[in-house]
Amino acid sequence: MVDYRNYTVWKKAHALVLDTYKTTRNFPSEEKFNLISQMNRAALSIPTNIVEGCGRETQKEFLRFLHISSGSAFELEYLILVSSELKFIDLETSEKLMNQIAEIKKMLFSLIQKIKTYL
């Protein structure tokens, strides 16, 4: 069992959650059960799956949760693209979130590759 707080990728994913929640506060209220909910859940899924994977007994299980986390990062990336095109997010905010996601995706990929070498 590993302490998830030791992973830089978890710290960055946690910051992304906070930024995503702040961003979706400004969305139209009719998006409460659509984009707002979907974006917040996708963002929250990234660090949550890292945490859950850290609590598992084997590296293989941890790897599975890292893949889920990565999938959620891709999902959030698309949801930000759609929100930006719908003009719910300004260009500056969209770019900031996209850059955060790109960094997290790279870090998850590297961590996945590293763990695979031990399997």
C-alpha cells in the first residue's frame, strides 16, 4: 500500500479538480445535470482512481486504476473542448485546463510504463 499523497500526479490531478469545480460554477444553470455534472465527475475520477489504486494489494491492480484515471483525463479533455466551443469557458481558462490535463496524461503514462516494467 502506497500513500497517494506522495505522487506528484495525484497532487496535480487534485488541483485540476478544484479548478474544474471553480470553472463549472459559471456555467448556465440548465447544464447542472449535463456538462457540469459530467465534467466534475470526470475531473474527480482522475485523482480518485489514483487513490483507489494505491489502496490495492498488487501493482497489477494499481495499474488498472491508473488506466481508468487516464481515461477520465481524456474524457475531461473532450468535455472542456465542447464547453469551450459552446462558449461556457473562455479561451484562457480552457487553455489552462487543457495544459493541466496534458501534463497529467503524460505523468500517468510515465507512471504506467514504469509500473509495467516491474510486472
